[in-house]
Amino acid sequence: MNKNNIRGNHPHTKVTARTLILGILLIPVNVYWMTLVEVKYYSLDGSCLPLFIQPIFILFIIILLNLLIKHFKPTVALTQAELLTVYIMVALSCTFAGHDTMQNMFGAIVHPFWFATPENEWQNLFWHYIPSWLTITDLQSLKGFYEGESSIYIARNISIWIKPLLLWGLLFLLMMFSMLCINTIIRKQWTEQEKLAYPIIQLPLKLSEDMGSKLIKDRMMWIGFTIAFVIGLINGVAYLTPSVPSIPYIKMKPVWDHIFTERPWNGLRGVRISMYPFMIGLAFFLPLDLSFSCWFFFLLRSVQRVIGYALGTRHYPALNDQASGSWIALFFIAVWVTRSHLIAVIRKIAGLETELSDSNEPMPYRWAFIGLIGSLALIGIFVNLAGMNLWTASIFFGLYFVLSIAITRVRAELGTPHEIYYVNPHDIMATVGGTRQFNPSSLTVVSMFYWFNRGYRNHPMPNQIEAFKMAETTGIGNKGVWIAMLIAIVVGILTTFWANLDITFRNGAIASGGFKSWVGRESFNRLQRWLQDPTAPNLTKISFIGTGALLTCGMMFMRMRFLWWPFHPAGYALAISFAMEYFWFTFFLAWLFKLLIMKHGGLQVHRRLAPLFLGLILGDYVIGSIWAIIGPTLGIRTYKIFI
């Protein structure tokens, strides 16, 4: 019998009613706190990182309380399975409340009606293509939303907003269920067969081990914790009191903008140095070839910019297009390495004889397949009713799930940040197909979907499969975690609606955060250009997409063929995307530390020092969270540990 089945049925490892209740109670706390600090105060970008800040802080506080309970009444204390279940539910709620999902939605779906002017001609261009049931046109309610000093708790405002938000919530719920079905199908191969590393989950796993007491008692962890905490404390005080000196280069600072001012060397402008303690800690757990590839290819992309400036071309190096090709190639690589398992799953679904068992899966493979097809069909009906024809919808959501699976694979295998701005279905479709191939109604609906495609920092799909990995590692049981995630999805979506509307109607969406304006501005300014100046396929950009794909596949071939090959294809995709703008130097430092440790101390020293780097993450997250509590309490903006 499978060991996980045994452990999953044990009362100390299964999902319990009290953990589901605790998770349901903590989700609104987490969502409102995240929305408050990211929308009103813009003081903690906790949802912009691969490991969310607030859920780690909440888990840390629960563990401290749990240790106190364990001391006085051990039978009442939460087990590791219960601690992780609560963490999973809270973390999953961040995938809806964060920057790149429903925070963006509120800045996009009503934008064209509030910001339309005679000059931009939006009313004549595309107002009539926007489905009325997915937006708000009432100017009085929009005035309260954008300018504040109003309330969502007015019957009129509730009646105006409830229908479109519930419909958007339904669409997102269908997308989340599709991802759950895909993750169910691929989980066993990635988690149990390939045994991918899932570096992102190392901290919550270690933090919750032995009811939270093991890592808490580790002196090395507290050394790392203290270093990061003190740095954040000093810089936080310096932020509020400019006479206090801060510790420099912890956050991004330009290196040589004042030196390289002439072409072509001004291509190096914007290269920044940062030494975020939390990212040094996270990057330490990456494979050496990946961390090396990330910073190496970032420097190489800077050289490409210099070459482009020297040549005087406006096309080269076309980094966004290279990145698009690279991420698409990573999807096909992920499918290729999973092909045997996928064939076995297909045989299982068809009722053919196979040794593949799905008894420990969140749901049987046949139901996962039916659920996937059904949810995709409902999404197709939804967007078709909104005005997007089915072939455009197939291309758009096909590309969306291609990128989603590629991101999930990279997170599962490598754990890196995936801030891939401007790599999205919209731009790929416009580049490869040309905008004149799509009708205006479809282009308008595509633009309405920009809010969940602008960036993928808090993408839900990687967090789902990481939850299944934690369940597999600790024996919680995938079915119980699956139920917990479904509950978290529904509660997370509803509380995200409430938190955003409460805060924006009180304070004003314009005053609360710039992205409430610029996400919509990017969406509909681009739609305006598409409709006024339709484009043909861009062969130059297509060639760069192909170049990115070929380079990625070539590096994967070399990596599989030759052990000495130093470059990881995912490092190339990540380095030419946006995330390395922030983190390239921290990746360099983590790579250097790990290289020296492995070379001179070996695996034993690496294991002994690993808690120190976990402490760097935890200490930075704790002090960042404390500042994010002090700020709203005092009504001021405080120091944030990131950006």
C-alpha cells in the first residue's frame, strides 16, 4: 500500500475541520491586509515575489502561538499537516488578491468609461464592443470608486457592482478549476517520478516541521534571521528619519547611470545593484547552473542592448520577443519530458490496461480530464457571449495555458521568480498574426483580459502544484488539500472583491495606487492603436521569437547531452524577462556563496548552513511585515523590503 495513503489517513496528517475553519477566518485578514498595504499605502509588495510575504509571516505567528499551546496542552496544538493546510489556504488567497490578478482587474474593467475623452475617441472606437454585463458605466458610482470619500456599503453601489464582479469571479473560478485539473494530471510525474525540487516550499516545510519547533531551535537560522531583521529595522528607521544613515544597496540602486550617458554605452543605464536578504536566501536553494545562468544571461542581455544602440536599430535585441519564444519552448520541453506519463494518463482515461494508479490523486484522471474539457468549454461559451469569436478565444487561452504550464514547470523545478512582463497572449497574437486578422469585438475582449496577463508574479497555477507537493511530502493527502484549495479559491475571490471595493471607495482608486490607472491605460491605449492602425504580422519580431525558442531548445539539448554544459535554458528565459532587473546581483551572490560552500565544505556544510539562508528569508519577511503593520496603524507609508 502507498505510504502516503497510510499517512494521509492518519489523524495527525489529514486535513481537519478546525484547520479549514482557521483558514477561512485568516483569508479575509490576509486579503484585506495585502490589499491595504499594496493598494492604499504601496508599502509591501508581498504578492510580487515567488514566496508570498504575508502568508509566511502569518504562519510564523501561528507557529509561535502553537509552541506556547504545545508547552501547556500538547494535545490541542496544531500538527505540521494542519499548519501547512492553513498556510496553503492563506497563500492561495494571495493569488487572487495580488498585483497581477484582481487588483489589476479593478483598474481595467471600468477604465474606458471613466477616462474616455473626445481626444482619444474611445466612445466611438470600442465602447459598443464592451459587454455591459462585465463592466460598470454608472458615472456616479465610478466617481466614488476613483475619487473616494464614498462607500461600497450603499445599496445602490452594491447593486451596480455585484453582477459584473460575480461574473468575473465565475470566469476566474473556471480558470482556477482548469489549472487544478491540469495539475492533477501532471502532479505524479513532476512530484513523485521526477522528484522536482520545489525550492519555494522549503521554508514553510522546515518552519512547520515538528509543530514548528525544529527550525525555531536552530541557532544558524536565528543568525540569518537577525542579519536580515536588523538590516530591515535600520533601513526602516532611516526611511522615517532621514538623519539616520541607512545600509546602502540593499534595495535597487543604479550602478553607472551617471557614467555611461553617451551612445552606445548608455545601453548599460538601468543596470542596478541590490542585495535583498530574502532573495539571497531563496536563490541559495537553486541549482548552481540555474543561478549562474540567470546572472550571466542578464549581463549578456545588457551587452545586447549596447550592441543594439551601436547599430542604431530599433528592433534589436527585441528582448520581449526573445522571452516569448523562450517561454513557449519551455512549455514544449515540459510536455516532452512528461510525455510517457501523459500517454499513460490517456490510456487510463480510455480504460486501457495500465499500471498507472490515480488512487492518491486529488481526483481520478478521467474526472480531471472531463473537468478540464468542461471548464474550457464553459470559458469558451463565456467569452463568446462577451464578443470574442471561438477561434480567437482558442488562440488566446491556448497561449495563456502554454505560458501557465511553462511558469509552473520552472517554479516546480527551480523556484525562481517569473516576473515576465510583456510576454503575454496579447502581444504574441498581435506580433504573429497581426491585429487586422482579428475582428474589433475580439480585440476589445482580449484587451479586457489584460489585467491577468500583464505579469504573472502571483500566478495561481504554481501555488496549486506546490500545495500538492507539500501534501505529498508530509502525507497530508491530496484529496484533503484539494478540498481546502477549492474553499480557499471561493473565499479568496469573494474577499478580494470586498477588500478592493472597501478600500477604493474610501480612499479613491486614483489616489490609492497608480496601477489602478496604468493597467487600464496600457490595455485601452493599445486597443486604440490596434483599431486605428491595424497591423500585419511582424516578420522581424517573429524571427526573434523563433530565435528565443531555438536557443532555449538548443541549450536544453546540450544540457541533456553534455554534463559539462554550464547553461540552463530557464536561466535564459528568466534573464531576458523582467525579474532579473531586480535580482541579478542577488543571484550572483547566492551562486558565489553556494559555489564556495560546495567546493570547500561539501554537502555536509551546505546542509548545516541551509538554515542560515532560510533565516535570511524569514527575518526579512518578518521585519517587512512589521513595517507593513506599523504603516497602516499610524496612517503613514513605511519602508518596504522590496523595490
